[in-house]
Amino acid sequence: MTEFEFDLSHRQRQILVRVVEEYVATGMPVGSKTLVERSEFDVSPSTVRSELAELETLGFLTHPHTSAGRVPTEAGYRYVADDLLGHLEPQPPTFPLDLASTNT
């Protein structure tokens, strides 16, 4: 779980992850139409816009100007990173290598 108290819906988490991925890949603000076209979202761009606005209200996204798409904030990056790290498989325990007692 992340350090944030926000309980994002499944769709909000998916949208936030996709915005971060698209922005990292392109360096350009990400719009709702792009998200719908390049993802598995089975909703309209207006539904995605509504979710983007909510994520912006929560401080995870911002936009450079009114007609631009959204870009992740530091909090948005942190939420996605923490969420991703929470799903990683734990590292297997290390096995002992007794290199000091090798026969020479």
C-alpha cells in the first residue's frame, strides 16, 4: 500500500498508470482521447476526462494550460511507483556461498 490515504478506484489507478507511462514515453501532456485510443479502456473520452479531473483534484495530475492534457505530479509518480513496488515478487532468499573454504 502507498503512503497516501487516497483509495483510488480501479479505473482511476489504471488511468493514472497510463498517464504516467504515456508521459514518460512521450514527454507530452496526455489527453483523454489518447488514453482511450491507446488503452483497453471501454469508456468514452468524457468519462476519462472526468476521472482525470478527479485525479487532478487529488493532486496526482496537473496540466500546463486549460486545453492541454494532463501530466503527472510528484505525488502521481510516487503513487504509481509505490503501487508497482507493492506488486513485485519478493526476492528469493540468498543461498550461502562459502567462498572462503574453497580448495586450491
